[in-house]
Amino acid sequence: MDDEKLEIKDELVGEIIDILSKCFFKDKIEVLANVFLTLGFNEMSGIDVESIRPSTLYKEVLAHVKKHGDTLGNTLTRQGLVLLSWLETGEKDE
């Protein structure tokens, strides 16, 4: 069963790479960042994703970290935010 799961995961990675190969590099990173945000928020207990506004996003995530410590959910969310911030900063530098 573990070999079957591994094979399915490998196929998914291949499919995702195939889809992303149609995009420019920065667009790929933006898509992955948004996937990280979505997956992360969905794993963060006590967060109402629908009520979060862009202006309070960082505050909500940091409050979650303070209350629950580092979790996979808030870590993925923070990584998504870092990638999006980097893309925004990088665009200004070019």
C-alpha cells in the first residue's frame, strides 16, 4: 500500500510540474505561494479564512503562532507570504 501511495504522489508531482511548465517562473512561484497559503490556512485551527482581510493577514498569522506555536499550517502560510513578498519586492527591483 505504501508503494501505491508513493506512486500516486509521484504522479501528482509530475502533473503539477507539467501544468506549471506552461507558466513563467515568477507565475509558478506565485501559484505555489497561493497553494501554500490555502493549505496552511485550512490547517490553522481557530482561523476563519473568510473573515481575514489583507490588512490583517500578518497579524492573524502571528497571533496564531503566538497562541499555538509553530505548526505545519502556520508555517506553510508564512512561507506563502514570504514568497509573495519576495515576488513583490523583486518586481520593484527589476
